[in-house]
Amino acid sequence: MKKYFYVSILLGAFALAGCTDDKADNKEFTEKSLATEQSTAPILLNLTQEQKENYYNQYLEVLEEISVEYPSANMELRPLDEYLDEHWIEPEELRERVIYFLENGVSYPI
């Protein structure tokens, strides 16, 4: 009798171990996925030609300032006309990415 009792407890434990709340699990997964997706998705800036030129000049200033802090770094910008719409980022973000690269030797995690 004890044998059947222990076996039934063991089978009950296995059965309960497989029980999950699918709605809660899916919601948590979806929220994590959305948060990750939103944090890594690049924000496309819709800039006019004048704004692009302004950003480009700010990029040059950022690289000049960084070259003072990191004199051994050899940094150049590609020509303005080679930038695609998806390449444009805020100048402060450029500063963060360049410094991150110089300090860590790897690209900025997007």
C-alpha cells in the first residue's frame, strides 16, 4: 500500500511540474521581446539636407573633441554624400558610440 502511495505522490509531482500558466508565460515573453526589439530598433531620422549638413558639422566637432581626449585614435568621417538615411544618428549618440568603441575595442551595442 505504501508503495502505491509513494508512486502516486511521485506521479502527481511530475504532473504538477509540467503545469504552467501559458497566458502569463506568453505575456512575459512578449513584454521582454517588445522591450528588446524597441531598444535595438534604430530610429530613422527624417532630416532635410540642411539638417544633414548641420549634423555632419556636429559630427566633425564631436570627433575633434574626442581626438583631444584620445590622441592616438585616428578617426575620419566618410563624405556627406555617402551617408544613407539610416546612417544618421544624434550627435550625442555618435559621441557615445565612438567613446565606447575606443574604450572597449568593440562596436557599440545597438
